[in-house]
Amino acid sequence: MLILIWIAVCVIFYLVQNVLGNSGHALELFALLTAFVLFFIDRLSRKAKK
């Protein structure tokens, strides 16, 4: 599970850097997208445990 989270965060970081570069909003977008992805990974892992 930790490797899935690490890969997801790395992919999000790469995509945000390519799209926004050194924009002031890149960090905000990265944080928002990471929060959504971690939320959905948590939801999926809870469904899988049932």
C-alpha cells in the first residue's frame, strides 16, 4: 500500500510540474490533488477489507 501511495504522489508531482512549472499555484494544486488521491486510496482499501 505504501508503494502505491508513493507512486501516486510522484506521478501527481510530475504532472503538476510539467503543467504549471514554477507557478505560484503549483504547490496548492499538488496538495489538493494529493489529498484527493489519498482519500480515494483509503476508500478503496476499506472496501477491499470488507
